[in-house]
Amino acid sequence: MFQRETESLLAVAVFSFQDRQLLTVERTYRDGTHVIVDPTPEEIEIARSGELWDLWNSKRARLLMGMV
């Protein structure tokens, strides 16, 4: 697991059971949390050292509230 934070976004990657991964990107001010299930190596690299807005705006990112 790791996390990285900027002024307006927080990214957290969780490595879990049977090598499944979950990457969350939380917007600091009331816009919610986006989730990427089984992120690609490129998405993990962005979370570690890239532009977190690219993850927030990714077509693979889903709003956590909408995942029911």
C-alpha cells in the first residue's frame, strides 16, 4: 500500500487478496472518491509520481458512490 497527496487530491493504492489491486483518488473538497479496479502499471506509476488529475479524469475511474 502507498499513498500520495497533493493540494487537492489524495491517491491511495491498496494491494489485496489474490493480487487484486484497488486505486482510489479522493478529491479533497466534497467531490468524492474515484476508484480504479486493477490499475495498470502506468496508472500505478502516475499515482506514485505523476499528475493525479490524470487518474481523477481517467475513463476507467468510477465514482465510488456509483459502484453498488
